[in-house]
Amino acid sequence: QVQLVESGGGLVQAGGSLRLSCAASGTIFSLTAMAWYRQAPGKQRELVASIPRGGNINYADVVKGRFTITRDNSKSTVYLQKNSRKPEGTGVYYCNARPCGSTVGKWGRGTQVTVSS
């Protein structure tokens, strides 16, 4: 069974460093498509970025240039780095893992990020 544990959230200053991590288990990570979603206050959950096991990384238009998604298959972990120094990005960030052959992804519990100006 796939299990995901997100970490790295909390209160962050607008110009401060933010790097989220999602450690996966119960799946062959190198064959698993990973993604980060965000649910901002009062809004629906939406895709931030996805990184398949091979192929092109995809970013939501609203975050292009502001976030970077990477993965380390040796650590079964996917990361999301905030590059923008603007006071943006507050919300709950969820990790999603879709193993090879699955049409439905597994969700993590989420990690709260609050960006202050």
C-alpha cells in the first residue's frame, strides 16, 4: 500500500526558503508519477506541478517560474521548492503518487504552508 509523508511546511517569510518533501513507500518509486497539489484558503485543490517517472515536467501556468519540482529516486522522495520571493503560495500542499498501471493516485495528508509578507 502506498504511503506518503509530506514535510517542510510551516510559517515562511515571503523571501525565505521553502522546500517541501514527500517521502513515498509501498511503491516502486522510480515507476511512480508524482505530483504536488495545493489547496488555498477557500479554493479547490489544484495542481502545482507533476513529475512523471520519465518525460516532461508539468507546471500549472500560475506557478511557472515560481516553483521547482524535483525527485530523488534513490530516496523515494519528491520535492517542491519555492523560488519566488513574493508573499504567495499559502495553502495546504498535498503530495500525490500514481504508481505505474494505476489510474488513481494516492494522496498524502498534506502540509500547511503559510507565507507571510
